[in-house]
Amino acid sequence: MSSSSREEGAGVAPQNKGSWSSFLKSIASFNGDLASLTAPPFILSTISLVEFSAYWVEHPSIFVAPAHEPDPQKRALLVLKWFLTTLKSSYASRSEKLGSEKKPLNPFLGELYIGRWEDQAGTTNLVSEQVSHHPPVTAYNIWNDQHGVRLQGYNAQKATFSRTIHVKQIGHALLHIDAYNEDYLITLPALHIEGLIYGNPFVELNKATYISSSSGYVAKIDYSGKGWLSGKKNSFTATLFPEGREKETLYTIDGQWTDGFTIREGGGKKSGTVIETYDAKAAKTTPLTVAPLEQQDPLESHRAWHRVAAAIIKGDMDTTSLEKSKIENSQRELRRKEQAEGREWDRRYFARLTGPDPPFEKLSRCIGEKIESDRTGGVWRFKGVGGGSASANAPPAQFTQQRP
């Protein structure tokens, strides 16, 4: 869209346009990771990045469905379908709810987000923890004991500017299905921010991601957005094929991850037999419930940031900056104390992997995925996995309050 049809900062309140213009100029001239750049308070979200882990399972029944499919090929298709249903929540729900994408609050080291989903799939649990601050890394573990399905992973983001903000996600997720002792390696999409200059930023995905399974199937998802002349925003095409035989397409899925998609047999977008259509707009999400604020641990995200979030909602930017600075200064003091005592912050639910990682090593070969542990402070794994039920280390809590 040309600059003549929309003015810079058209989506920004008049009293904030000066700050927005200054922010854009600082981004354009900034050299390094944009995560360290301070954003003006009026574009801050009320939620922390550590909460984003919850977007993986806003459809718990779809998450556990692969556990009940005996055919490994169809099971791999169900895993692919589940992953595609997570994209709308992960990358579009905030802009749809708030009118534009907001900058999430930067989690502090040790910040926690703990909750569970209750629906016809039973109880699905979430533990998310900020395991590193420099670089910022969030680790998470999600599990449903009734169906024997668990997902764990970690991710960091490196943001740079070249005409717009580009974000590379570093890390991966591993899905395990107990009934078949089966693993899936899931890579994370790259993204960029559209609409930035007009003050109405939204996320667009680009490049490709993969899902590699221990049963011998690979899914490739190619993302594309609306170009200057053609195309629809948030578009994708996904294919499922036997490992090492990419041209032997078993299923094709195409559509828009914000709107819906069609699943077909074979490699033809239009010629294959339609198996299923999915309407992302009509699909209802299951809200995550968390403990009431007064029952939360001081490190839990809602309790730690509640004064900041309240000030953002009121539009009180002075209080927002003041309360945010209190948290940040407190964290700096903790780091100074740890450094003086020659120790490191003790992560509550996750630990660095010190030896080989067989599931990742096996599943990454065919898709060329590499570990970038130097950019994530290590490879992070949930302490409860490998020694029995993942729920053995689940924190006790009374979950009665829905996530906002």
C-alpha cells in the first residue's frame, strides 16, 4: 500500500504519534538484536512472552487426537493438522483482539506461567519458565496423562530490522505419544511484522518449517503472504511425505492459517480427494485456567506483572514505566548478587541438557535442523521427563481463574 493512501502512524492515537515516529527512527538506526531496545509504553502488551507457550494447546482435543490413531501415516497427518491449528492463536490472536500486535513484556529470569486446560480431552497441563534472560529463552512442557501425549520445547527470538522487523525463532519442540513410543520434532517459523509504519502491526510468517517423525514421515510447511500484486495474507501449503521421498506426496494441506484450510490426498492442490476442511475462525478455543492472583507464586507472570498490566489497561503510561522499572531494577540487583557469590539462578522446572539428545539427533538429520545452543544458553529439557510421568513434577495449585 502506497504512502499516499495511508499516513505514517495512522493507527496510533494522536497523543502518541510523536513517540511512535521516534520509535520507528530508533528501530531503523539500531544495530543489533531489537529485543534489547526499549519500546514506548503505549505499544506494550499486558502479557509476558512467557505466556505465549499456552498457544500450543488452545485446542486440547486436537492435540491429543493422534494418540488414538493406529495408522502411523494418518497419525502423522493428525500431528500436522494440530500444528496448523496452533498458528492462528500463536501469531494472530493478539492483533485480532487488540487491533494490532503489541510488544509483549520481556520475561524476567525465573518467571513462571502455570495452568491447565479442562475439556472433553480431560486435563492438559502447562508449565512455562523463563530459563534465560540474556539471551531471552522460554522453556515449556505441556502434557495430558490421560491420553499419554506431551510436548516440550524452548525458544528464543532474534529480531532485526531491514525495511521492517524480522524475527528468527531459535529452538524447537518435541512431541511424544506414549502409546506408540513415537516422537515428532517441530521446527519454528520465521516471521516479520507488517503494517509497522502505519501503527497497525501484525505478524506474517515466512520461509518453511518441518515436522519430522520417528515413524518415518516428514511434513513441510511453506508460508507466504500477500505480495504487492497478488496472493492472500497468512497463506501456506503443507505436504506430508515419507522420509527421503519428498516428491511422493501423501497429503496436501493449503489455505490461510488465520481463516482455514483444506486437507487433500495426494499432491494436487485442486485435484486430490478432499478429506477434511478446517474453519479456523469458527473453531472454539479452550481457555487456560490459572490460580487466583493471591494464590500464585511471586514468580508467576500474572502476579509479578499485575501492576504493570493494570496501568497499561488504564492508559497510565507514567505508572507503567514506574512499575516496569521496579521489576527490572530488582532483577538487575539479583544478577549482581549472584555474580558476586559466584552462582547461577536455579531454574525450578527445567535444566540444561548435559549429554546427547537422541530424539533430536535422530529426527533432525533428514530436515537439516541444527542446535544453536550458544544462542539459547543451552538445550533445555523439563526435569520431570525421562523419570516417569511428566506430572510428577507438576506444581500444586488451585486453578480457578481463566487466562485473560
